[in-house]
Amino acid sequence: MQSSSRDRLHEITAGTHAAIDLDAYETNLNVLRTIAGRDRSLMAIVKANAYGHGAIQCAESAARAGAAFLGVARIDEALQLRRAGIERPVLIVGPPNTAQIDLALASNVQLTVSTEAAFDHVAAAAQRMNAPASVHLKVDTGLHRYGALPDLAVSLARRMAESEWIDFRGIYTHFSSSDERDPEPTNDQIAIMQRVLDQLEKQDLTPEYVHVANSAGIIERFFNQTNLVRAGIASYGLDPSDDVPVDTRFKPVMSVHSVLARRFVLAQGEPVSYNRTYRAERDEPTATVPIGYADGIERHLSNTGWFSHKGRRCPIRGRVCMDQTVIGVPEDAEEGDLVTIFGDGSNDEMTINELARMCSTNTYEIPVRVAARVPRIFLRSGEPVAWSVPLLGEHGSFS
Ligand SMILES: *Cc1c(COP(=O)(O)O)cnc(C)c1O
């Protein structure tokens, strides 16, 4: 295993790959815990393969950094963590696939319930397994995707407290607009949540955990009477939005790199890539890089974005293709040289925050779209400690 891991490191770093800085991730989590304060626990949101960063390695790292909970969107994502030996409490922060509830309970995964039907499914499954299910109640305070409206929330809370098959562990809601400058929509949601909490309090139904804040909510300190926060995007060192950026204590966790696979001179007047959208203005040193939109590099960056070679900008020439991109390179660039696609900006490379703006999307979508065929290398103190090749379902460590 040891030597094959070393071979893997050589293979992975010789081609297109993502580097995941676990020190940066833990630093960001610690900053978020500091902002949230001593009285609040932290749930590290590692859904969608930890926003593309690598769920297993980020979950282990989050546990090390003191995250009390892990949050995922799908039961399969929770099972992935359990199969990797991760024992931290895991909450499914969405409506569970009812056909997988037994699986979830067998793996000690906490579920979200926000309808009578989901309550019945979960209670029946718990009875079959002869062990109570740990459940959080989700309240719809205005996002209106799912969740129990306030009256239903109060009656569901009562049913949960009375059921021997439901262990009522928490209640929460999710903000629609905490990443905007205007606090009013969030304050409205908090007021609705507070009325629900007041009613539970009166009936002595308040569960152990009350949670509302996502990353932007943490940064903007929308906590109120809560004792748990749920951190996703900011833990990866990325701005929740232009209006609510992370401060300088946060560091981007992911960078993506590739290699100059072919170095050539594009003769003056010659076009390059599909549809001939770029022509060389003079004889230009040029290189083909094996990364494209199937790897998660937006086609929108055609003739617009740039990669970085030893701190120098290499403009994208012509169309970004599915598997390849052509760039202009400095005279001294050679085949086999590494280029950075995006990173923390320290070598004048594109950053995810910048990419999101250039591609008219949010910072979430950029790392999430880094494809399963892009291998990941995990770093501590700048040194590789683990790797994964999601496409092959393989991963290992160097320690
Ligand atoms: C994804 C998600 C989060 C994390 O949101 P960020 O903005 O990435 O911090 C928190 N809570 C719920 C319910 C989510 O679905």
C-alpha cells in the first residue's frame, strides 16, 4: 500500500489534479468557531463531496478541528463517511429518501423530519430496528423549499417528544438571504423561528440543539438563542457572496493544477481550437493543457480566463474544450511544466471568488463542479498526506 501510494502521488501530480490544503480548512473552521463563540458547537457541512474538496478527508479533518457534527444532503453521503470509519454525529440536512431510512438508522445517521409522512416513516423504521431514531425538525421560516410551517412545526415537535421511537435532538431553519447586505429578510425569518421556539419552551419541548446560521449567518452573527452553527462555504475559505465576503483570516482550501502537455509555436494568423475564435497576432509560444469543461473549468472562460505559469498569466486561447484548453505561454515554458488553473491568487492565478464573478455564478458552484475524474492530493504543512481518485473510488494516505 505504501509504495503504491507513492506511485500514486507521482502519477497524480504529473497531470491534472486538485490540491486540498487541510491546514487551511482547519484554520477556517477554527475562525468560524471563534466567531460563533464558546457556547455554540459547529456542524461542518461536507455535502457534495465537501463542496468538491473530498468528503472523507475533510470530515476527518473537521473532526480533528473539533466539529461536533457533520452535515450532508443525502443518505449515501452519510454512508460514505460511516464506511470510511468516521463516527462523528452526522445529520442529513434535507428531506431523506424514504426508501433509505432503514439504512440511515442502521448507520446511526440523524435525520431531518418536517412532515407528518416523514415522521411516520422514520418512527416505523425505528420501531422495526427496535432503537429510537435521532431526528432534527426543520422549520420553514421563508426559504420555502421544504420544512414544516410554524403551526405544523409545533405539533410535530409535540409528537416527537411523545414518541418512544423518536429521539427529538434538534430544531433548525435555513436562511434565504443571509448573504445579502439587507438584514431584514433574515431578521424576519429569525422572528418566525423565535415564535416557534417560544411555544416549544412553554410546553417544555425544546430539544438539545437549536440551529439557524449558515456561513453568511455566522459571519453576520445571526445566532440568537442557538447553540449550533452550520458552516459550509466559508470553511472552504470562499466568500458566501460579494456582499458578505470572508475576512483575511480565511484561506482558500482548493487549488487546481495541470501540466503543459504540448508546447508549440502558433504561427502568426493561425487559428486555434474549435470554431477558430482566436488567431495568433504574431508567432506565439502556445501550449495545450489537459483540462477542460468536463473537469469543471467553465467553457465561459474561452478567450477570457487565464492559467498561471510560475507566477505569470497565460491567457486562454480560443474555446475551452471538453478535455483540453490551449493557452499562450512565456518563451521559457516547457512541456511537463505545471500550471495553476485557480488557487489563492498568490501567483497571479485566478481565484474561485474571481471565477464566480467571471462566470456569473456563486463561489459554491466552482469547486463543486471539479469533476470526479480530477484526482485530489491532500496537504498538511505543504506536504502530501493523502490522495483520492474519486472516479475509481480509491483513496489512501502517506502516513
Ligand atoms: C448547505 C447548507 C448549509 C451550508 O451553507 P453555507 O452557505 O455553505 O455555509 C447550511 N445549512 C443547510 C440546511 C444547508 O443545506
